[in-house]
Amino acid sequence: MRYRLQKDYDGVYDLMDNLLESSVYADVNGLFNWCVDVLIYIANVTNMTYEEANILIFIILQPSIIVFLFLIVIYQRYKLIRR
């Protein structure tokens, strides 16, 4: 892993900030790679391509779930108001 050196306001190189940045960057990359692996696994199990699985999850399923949950919230509010 390469650490880039940046100057802080005093002109001094601050390696600790770079280490923290790199750690967060590595964590985000690790999470992204895990998500890609899960998508590839789903694609392989369902005999779909990676792109098809991606579209199914993020274009069809996720928005549908969000709309469904929003409708539940509206219904529950309506029930509370009617009491």
C-alpha cells in the first residue's frame, strides 16, 4: 500500500492523516469487493450475468422495496389518524 504525503497548513507532512485516509479507503474498497463477489455469486447461482443480477437488484428490487415500505408508512399513518 502506498501512502501519499500531503502538506498540512504548516507545511509539515502529516503521515497520520494519510494512514487514516488509507485505512478508510481500504475498508471501502474491501466492502465494495465483497459486494461485487456477492453479486457474482448471485449471478452464478441464478444463471444470470453480473449485469442482469445488478439490474434485478438495484433497478427492480430495491426501488420496489422502498416504494412498498413507503406505502406501509402511509397506511400506518392513516390508521393512526383514524383512531
